[in-house]
Amino acid sequence: MTTEGYPDQPEDCKQTVAVNAFLRVCTYKRAALIAMDKNPTTLGIAIPYIENVITIKNLFWVLKNVK
């Protein structure tokens, strides 16, 4: 999508725009903030950060609700 929107820009610029757009619309804002702090350069790097935060969040929820 960024290739169509920014056809004359270098690939690293397109990746930055794609990563920023993805992190801005992420449902889990806490995970997006943590991923932004890591400064990922591609979506392939950003997505595991989001997944890890969500996994940890779910783990803490389960541990808190186990009786």
C-alpha cells in the first residue's frame, strides 16, 4: 500500500510509514507504545513485539484469575 502512496520514495521510508501506520491503529495501545519504544524498522520486526506484549498481558490475566 505504501508503494502506491509513495512511489518515488526509498524502500526504508515506505517501511517507516507502514510501521507507524500499523502501530497507530493497533487495538492494544500499551503494546503499540512498547513497540514504538523499540523503534522497529519493518513490520516483520514490529509484529513480534506486539505479540509478545499481548501474550504477557494474557498470561498475567490468567494468573490473576486462577483460583
